[in-house]
Amino acid sequence: MPEQPQVTLDDVAQAAGVSPATASRVLNGATQVRADLRDRVLEAAGRLAYTPNPHARALARASSPAVGVICHDIGDPYFAGIARGVMRTAAEEGLQVILGSTFREREREVAYVSMMRGQRVRAILLIGSGFEDRPWQKAMQGELAPYIAAGGRVAAVSRHQGLRVDTVLPENREGAAALAGALLALGHRDFAVLTGPASLTTVVDRLGGFKNALAEAGVTLAPDQIVEGAFTRDGGYEAATELLRRGLRATCVFALTDVMAVGALTALREHGLAVPADVSLAGFDDIPIVVDLTPPLTTFRLPLEDLGRRVMAMALQPARARSRTDRVLGEVVLRESTAPPARPAGWSPAPPAERISQ
Amino acid sequence: MPEQPQVTLDDVAQAAGVSPATASRVLNGATQVRADLRDRVLEAAGRLAYTPNPHARALARASSPAVGVICHDIGDPYFAGIARGVMRTAAEEGLQVILGSTFREREREVAYVSMMRGQRVRAILLIGSGFEDRPWQKAMQGELAPYIAAGGRVAAVSRHQGLRVDTVLPENREGAAALAGALLALGHRDFAVLTGPASLTTVVDRLGGFKNALAEAGVTLAPDQIVEGAFTRDGGYEAATELLRRGLRATCVFALTDVMAVGALTALREHGLAVPADVSLAGFDDIPIVVDLTPPLTTFRLPLEDLGRRVMAMALQPARARSRTDRVLGEVVLRESTAPPARPAGWSPAPPAERISQ
DNA sequence: CTGAAAGCGCTTACAG
DNA sequence: CTGAAAGCGCTTACAG
């Protein structure tokens, strides 16, 4: 490994016959430098293929052009979609992105924040759901507070209880309620829900919104028709399987995420149930793939890439006295995976099911 | 923004009543330090919540614990899957990952390498397909060579022509050939191919392998049955639509990636064609979702996450005199999207279609 | 406008 | 085993 000495600012300065200070100024776009000096510096830098050492720069400037992005699983289409938006804005702004993927272990999230804080990133983006977990919130806030106090920026997607951070808040509660409304309008009265870990704020919000809307319509959700699974494709598959084992009494199944719905669809199919003929199925998020399922999935659309762009944009804005919340609208998208129930139980006509915008 | 002064090594040393050198040694796990001093340092560091400044460290050590990872689109399940594997190994090794997503603009790939090189990352991982593009290869090699000469490590997934880099090589050519064999064994003689940009080495390899295998079986592929599209879901949708516009004469359609196959499946369905009753469809990669399609997709499975782990592992090994290539096996996975042709044209029985392993 | 000098926070030979 | 000192490569007041 023939370690090659790196070309340094001093080399450039020397080659150009100026001081390092002047070379630095030129290379940083200072305009108050004599034209001929500037040219010599630029020429020398080009000839020597000079690349500034970002660590030296970060050290001297006490700031770096990097942002940290933490998600639960970069292999998950939901996070991949948001990350895509983040990368877009990062590229436009010339920022580096340091990625953290926790594999859904929440302690790793704290560890990543600690690492990125040490790294002196300009901003930290939390794009995974928050946790309803007091000790975790304490630990996280313990990392975040000093970082923010030192001038760091933090922005999150979804509700992060207990953390004082700027937030891009997708309409989880309202969206689930709107979806419930649309499914009720279709004539459903018997629902099952495939839910995720109860400690996720996203689960709380979506499940809460859905249940509330049902309750307001006088519809109750039987406890045994709520099945918890992992927030993954396999989690959806297994939750649906468990639901069938318990005995499916619902005419419509709501999976809290599209990813879970995808697994559920296969489980239903494997058990000989046709969607929507035998049972309707709805998801949440509108990840890219669900329009290609058979049948295409009814869902609540979240603009994933836009979520990513927004959270990045928010992090790049200066901090305010109190943390801000940007609500992001979504919309119910009715597709073929939902239809009026085959066996409406004492059902009276409902208003037509249109696309309900929020 | 009340900029808080950061706790420095000197603070720790002072609090512990030792020199910065000693504090540094303790914090870096040196064993040859008197126990009581070590304890005092550790205590002070803990009490002050000291975090070393990685930039200072990188500057002093002339190396940083970061690796750069460049893909074409982090929103694409293929790359998201590989990235997942990369993140796994990175976490295990305590490495930071700087992510680059080029949005399929090849110049951005060079720009990212340049940036990461400047960043003094330990290694650069190219996980996107290579390009059959001489000027691009020159530009890329121009960035890579000095980086490597300076001790940097580079590893790639897929064939990167013109770049002297260690490679994790999925069996694109052999895989496509094996898939062709399996489809021939099913009785197909009339094929169509939905291909991607011809400048991608992955396209060249998969298309070449597929065609070759057909040729060896005495089957030719009509030029008008080969349609090029973008390497995306929409590219697959559009290519399939164009194929139908031209007149589908094939009994089996091969999409060069699962992502394209997903779009193609929807296009076929929208045009009233049943898969596999009217036409068989096969993809490549075995991204997580395709098992949940209706019908589940026949494909050539690549162990995506493993690809990511391997390329990372390779980059962490010391460089060798000549670049290495790790071939990664895959396997044909026959699912319900392929079946014997509905109208076998002068067809003689073929050997039974089993799962053909490579 | 330009340069000498100090400083960013850490590591590591080099003496003791 | 421990510490004083130099150095990593850059930036930025501070003088001129």
C-alpha cells in the first residue's frame, strides 16, 4: 500500500507563490484577492489536483457539511422512499449524508445519535417512528439536548414524543380515520386490524385514529380481531395467519402499513381467501409497489419522497425558539383491494365512496 | 443558538490531573497506563460527558472510520436490499457510512467518489452497475487510482469494466442463461425481453447470457421483441406497453430486473393479458416483494443483503497486488408467473423444469 | 488586499 | 509508565 502524500494547501500556496492564507481565501471564493494571485492559486490547485482535507476544514471551522439520517431499516420501502427524498435535497445542497439503520433496535438509535453528534454533523434527521418509551425518550433527549444547545439541528419525521424536535408530521391519526371513513362508506362494519409494536407512536396514532373513527360511527372493533405483528412483510404475513387461526369475522382487514399488507395479502391468498371478494384489505403509506399488487391495494397515501425533502429542508432552516411541526397531508386512495362487503350485516346504504382528500 | 463550548481532551486531562497525552492513551485503550491514572481519566471523561472530536482524530491519525457507499437509487429495492447488508456489516465493524445516491446520473457517481476521496473515507463501495462508457471509465479510474495509491480501498458489486477494483460479481450472465434454460425447458420458444439502458454492464451481461442460451438451443430472439426501457418500475411498464403496441408474439417475457417485471405485470394486466395463462413473465434479482405478486414471479435469485455484506467485507480486507473477484451464486426460482406456453408451436417435450441451481 | 501567527482537538514519536 | 512538544491541514482574526 504505497501511501501517497496528500497535496496540501501549503503545497498549492508554495506552487503559486503566495501565503497559505491567500490560497485559502481564493479556494473559498473570497473575492477580495488580486486577480493575478487568484489565477495563480487556481492554476496551481488544478495542476496539483488539490483536494481540501475536510477534517482539517471541519476542525478549523468547527462545522462540517454533513447531516446524519437515522432510520429503522433502509431495506424497507417506506424508509427507502423517504431516504430518496433526503438524498435529493442533500445533493442539491451539497451535503454529505451519514446513514444509520437501526434494524429496529431502539438502543442503536441512541447510539447513532451519539456517534453523529460526536461527528459534529450539521443536523440529525430522525426518520423512523418515535417510541412510547419513557426511558428511551430520556436517553434520546439526553443526547439531543446538548447537541441542540451546541447549535446542532434536529428534525424528525413522525411524532417523537418526549423529544423537543422540529417535526414533519404525516397525518397518521387523521389518515387512519379518513381511511376508516372510506371503508365504512363502502359498507363495512366488521373490521380486523393488523397492528405493529404498540410502543411505536405511529402504531398508536394510526390504530387510535382508526378506532376512533369506527367508534364515532358506532362500530366497535373486537379485541380478538386486532393482531399485533412486526412492522415488516413477514410480520404482516404472520399477523394475518394468526387472525385466520383465531377465526376471521371481519369483512375488511386494515394493515397499519402497506408493507404489512403485502404479507397479509399473500397469507390470505394462501388460505384460499379472495381479496376483495371474500375480504377487503387496506394498507397505509402507498409505497410504490402496492399499485402493482393483484388486486391493487387501497391505502392512505403519504408523499414519502416529499417527506424526506421536507424534513431535510426543515433541518437546514435555523432553529426557532419553540419547535415547529409541519403537517403533511395525505389522501385515501381507493383501489380494488376493497369493495363493499359480500355479506352486509344489517347494512343501510352509505354515502358514495369517493376519494377522500385531507 | 447558544453555542456551547465542546468538552475537549484537555478538559478531561486537566480534570484528571494528567497530561493530554496520558488522557489520550487511556481513552484509546492503551494498557500501559497506571491503574489509578486510568481510573481518574475515565471518571473525568464520564463526568464531563466527553466525546472525542472525530475530525481532530482523523486529522491526527490521517484516517477516518468511514466508508462511502454509492448506488444509483436508494429508493430502488435492489439497492435498498444491498444497502441493508452493507449497513449490517458497518454496524458490526463500528464504521460510519456515507451514502451517495446518483439518481442514475453517471457523472454524479464520479462526483461522489471525488467527494468521498476528499473525505478520506477508508473505503468506497460502488454498488451500482458499471457503465460501458469509455470516457466515464476514464474519469472514474482517474479518481480511483490516486485514491487507491494513497491506500484507499475500493470494492464494487457487479462488473465495472475499465476499473481495477475488487468485485463481488453476481452471476448475471450465467444466471440469465440458467433462467433461459428453465424457460426453454418449460416449452417456450418465443421470447420477448424488456431490457434496460444498453450502457449498463448489468444489461449487457444479462441480455447476453439470455440470448446466448437461446441461441445454443437454436432459438432466436426477434429484434422487435426486445424493448428497452429505464431500469425502473415505470420503465418496465412502458417497455411492456410498447411491446404490446408492436404486437406481442412471444409466449414468455423476460424483464431484466424484477423492478421492471413489476411494472410489466401491471401493463400486461391492464391490457387484459393473464399471466401466465396468456403469457409467462420472468424477472431477475428476487427482490423481497415479488413473492407477493399475483402470480408470484419467476426470477433468478440474488442474495441481495449478502451481496452488501460481502462487498463491505471485501473492502475491509487489505488490498492485494491484483484485484480480486468473488463470484456470487444465485438460483433460478420458478414460481407461478411462468407456465408452459398456451400454444406450443411445434413443440417437443423438454426435460422437466426443476429448480436449477447454479 | 496580503501574510505571519495562532488555533481548531487530537495523536504520537521522542525524551525522560 | 508519563509528559512536553510537534504536527496533522486548514481558517481567521490581527496587523500591516
